[in-house]
Amino acid sequence: MAKDSYLVGLIGSGIGPSLSPALHEREADRQGLRYLYRLIDIDTLGVPPEAVGDLVRAARDLGFDGLNITHPCKQLVVGHLDELAPQAEALGAVNTVVFDGGRAIGHNTDVTGFAASFARGLPDAPLERVVQLGAGGAGAAVAHALLTLGAGRITVVDALPERAAALAAALNRHFGTGRAACAAPDALPKLLTGADGVVHATPTGMAAHPGLPLAAELLHPGLWIAEVVYRPLETELLRTARALGCPVLDGGGMAVFQAVDAFRLFTGREPDAARMLAEFAGLAGAVGSPR
């Protein structure tokens, strides 16, 4: 018999402004479910990101049905799970944990979430040469999504060169030699001259990490810009790019579509994606900026 009551949560840093609780709970209400979505903020708890394993075990023992995992714990949590879905294993990053009979199973709905958002928001964007800023958990997900969508070549740029190199190597193993490369931030001027678009997948621009992830003068109207950050919905990067005439994609669509997939994993029920998109638009507008 299907359950009608769920307890889920989100583990991450600085997640107080998250719209995930309202997004999940409102969809559950419309489906006649009792659904409680709790925030487990490591900053509030005063614990380091490495405590994610202890938090996952505690949630399982307390009867949670599942967890979402966000920055900076998406890669750290992997070693504390009993099983990984193929997508999460390929990425080495998890954003959704489902508890099943005492086992913690890791999934990644960021890949499908970003792919659905990109296809909806930038359907005609050229993908031959893409520059990606950030090689963390979100970066791994969006790179997989873009290569799955047919990107020709992705160049990963990260402040930690070894992390960019590791992601590029993993992408080449998965998608074929030559599909990914890595570069240092000082290569950006040359890279962006010939690029089709830029994906931003670092925390820069979030309410707690304001600013631009690259020098504004490197942007030009020949680039499309896709953002992963959604708090605030219009980051400084998107505002700057839009003023130049660049096609842009905010992080809201990815946030909604990954939530759609996570809700399905938690409950086994089919959520209404269009309804959740409308709910998000209302929530984001009501919260205002910055978020």
C-alpha cells in the first residue's frame, strides 16, 4: 500500500533561503500527501561539511524517507552511502538520497534537471564550444547534461586545477576522448573569444557569495550564459550578460526540474512539472531579491 506521509530534508550550507521546502510541500499538498521538508543547515549546526555522513545516518535512524544534498556536500556524501544509482556513480556526486529498508541510496537529479531546463530555456543555443566555470558537484552534473544534449567540447575552468583536470578526464572516459578539456582561469580571455556559451557552476553570485565569477569585460554578445545559482534568481553574472544582449538562462529551471525528479524518487508518485514551475515563479517573486 502506498504511503501518504513523508519526512524529507535538505543538508547543505547557508540553506535558510531555500525554496525547496515550499516547492515540495505544496506539490505534496495538491496530491493529498502529508509531507514535511526540513532544513539541516551545517552552518546553523556548527559542523563541517565532512559531518554529512553522520547527518545522513542520523536522518535514517530518525525515520526520514530521504534527503536532498547541496553545496558543499554533494561529493563528500558519496562515501557514506550503501549504493549509488548509475548516474550518481558516473558523476561522483549525489544530490538526492533515498532510504530504502535501512539502506541509503544516492541519486543525482541535477543532470536531468539541468538538461530539462536548458532544453526549455535555450533550445537553439549552439553547443560546439562550451566553457564551464566550476568543477564541483554541480559542475559535474551540468557537464554531463550538456554532453548528453550534444555539446561538442566542454572546457572546464576551476580555481583548483587538479579538480578541473579530474572532471575533464572523467568526462572523456564517459563520453569519448576529446569531448572535454581543462584550463586555468588565466586562459579565460582566449577561451571566451571563440566560445559559443558559458555555464556557471560555482557558488559565486549566491546571496552568501555575491559578485562575478569572471571579469565582466570578458563577456560579449556572442555568448549565451547559463547559471546554476538560483538564490538570487538574477545573479550579477546574468544581469551583466543580459545588459550586453547575451541570451541567458537562470538557475530556476534546474532547481524546479531536479525537485520534480527528487519528489518522484521520494514518493514514487508523478509530480506536475508545469504546476511546480508556476509555484516556483510565484515563490521566487514573493521572496524578492536577494534570496
